[in-house]
Amino acid sequence: MSRIDTLEGALRRANRLVALVLGAVLVATVVFVLIDVIGRKTGWGSLGGSDEISGYVMAAVASWGLACALLDRAHVRIDLIRLRLGAGGQALMDVFAMIVTNAVVLLIAYHCWPVLQKTLERGSRANTPLETPLWIPQGIWFSGWAWFALSTTLLSLIALAYLVQGRRADLSNAIGIGSELEQ
């Protein structure tokens, strides 16, 4: 097993762990919201903050989940042109798509930092009864984008290594798409 294979395996395992944590956090959030709603309906009272906390959780799950979806090849791609190409052309299209995705994600992650930075400088808090220090949810949100940027960068490098080594099957398994016609 080469270093590239080891790196790809480690990246996949890390993202599986992230996905498991995200799933557990979502389940916990659902339970929290259900308890809050049932408490309000039965007169027991509200735990408070379920709408705020669930919003923070959704932002965190969205930013962290993007890398998980990338590694599972779950992002939407249009394969109209790709299917008309041979194996070499498809490999080049896959690498090109990965590099473009990487560039966009790096740009987004770069522009996420100033949001968190201003919050840290100002000591901003949510304008809600919980008065949540906003650096907490924004830090989790930003770290999700940073993880997505790291994942896209590593996957781009892995794809380029597979391309240079002529390992088209590994390249396709790593970043290719499985269209309905190919399946």
C-alpha cells in the first residue's frame, strides 16, 4: 500500500468519524427540541433556546457535512460531457472538477475567517435570552469550512498522484462519479 492509499484511507476514516459525530449531534438536537415542544404543549414549561441551538447545530452540520459528502461522492455533478469522453478524458474531467471545487472551498473558507475574527474582537453575543457567545457556534462553523478545505486539498493532491501514476481505477474510485448510465 502506497502513501497515497494510506492518506486516502485516513481521510475517509476521519470523515466517517465526523459523520458519526454529526449524526449523534443531530439526534441529540432532535431529542432536545422534542422535549422542549412536548414541555410547552403539556404545560411543563420550555427548556428555552431550542430554536437558537438547533440553528447553530444546522450551521455546524452543514459546514462539517460538506467534507463527508465529498468523500462519499455525494455532491451533485453533471456528467453530460464526461460520459461522451474516453477513460482518459473522464479522468481529466474528474481531476479538473476536484481542483475547481478545491479552489472554491479555499476561497469560501478564507472569507469565513473574518466573520469569526470580528466576533472574537468584539466579544459578540447572541441577541437572545441565552446570550450565547457567538464565537462558539461561529468557531464550529468556521472549523467545518476549514476541514472541508483541508479535505478538498488532500483529495485534489491524491487525485493528481493517481493521475500521474496512471491509476485510473483508483482515481475514479476516489473522485469519479457513478452516473445512472454507468451503473
